Amino acid sequence: MVLTIDQATYDAIVAHAKRDHPDEACGIVAGPQGSDRAERLVEMVNAAGSPTFYEFDSMDLLQLYKQMDANDEEPVVIYHSHTATGAYPSRTDIGLAQEPQAHYVLVSTREHGNNDGPVEFRSYRIVDGEVTEEEVAVVAQLSSN
């Protein structure tokens, strides 16, 4: 399996992770239902405001799901950052994973924080507690097929 993501969305996720460091950043990239096209980035607020944990604000999340429903969209990518550890899902992350069709992206800012250095950007499928890493393909723009 492969997550195909356009450069602008990749850059925006990384910028969000660096901007929120040392707290974890989180968000969703929505796309048309059943298409696996990560099209619309929605930066969310980490309601936990924590360097070791993220939590979507329940009202924000409800609004987003209503919006996605109205647009025939679904969460294609669910992302968050790790600020002190590598880009691998924690036991908590695995327990919170409720969207079997989604790509779970983790960005680790532990090496460079909000500086210009590179980050670790990895994607996983998490289904029934099983974590499977997948390749990330960054393209100039998503093709229209």
C-alpha cells in the first residue's frame, strides 16, 4: 500500500508540526468518499495542548465530520506529530485509530523542533490494532483520474 500525497499538502503538514512544536500538532486531510485522494487539509487544534498526547476538540471534530458528510468526503489522512519520539504509532495512537480506511501519518520533530531541519514523515494503516507501515509517494500534484 502507498499513500500518495501532493507536495503542497506534505509541506503544510510538516509546517504545522514544526509550528506547534513542542506540542503535538494534529489534523485531517479529507478527500472524496472511497477515492483515497488526500485533497483538503484541515489543521485541527490539539485540545490536549500537550507535547506527549494529542486530542481533537470534540466540537471541532463533529463540525468537520458534518462538513465532510455534506461534501461526500471522508478522512483520507489523519496526522499528528511526535515531538520527543520517532514517527511510529504509540499504544495510545493505536487505541484511538477508528478509521480503518485512513492513512495515519506521523511526523517526528524530535531532531529539529521548529527549525528548518528535516523531519521523519511516515504513514501507517491501523486496522483492529494491527499497524502496517506503507510507502509515502510525494508528487507535484495529484492526477485527476
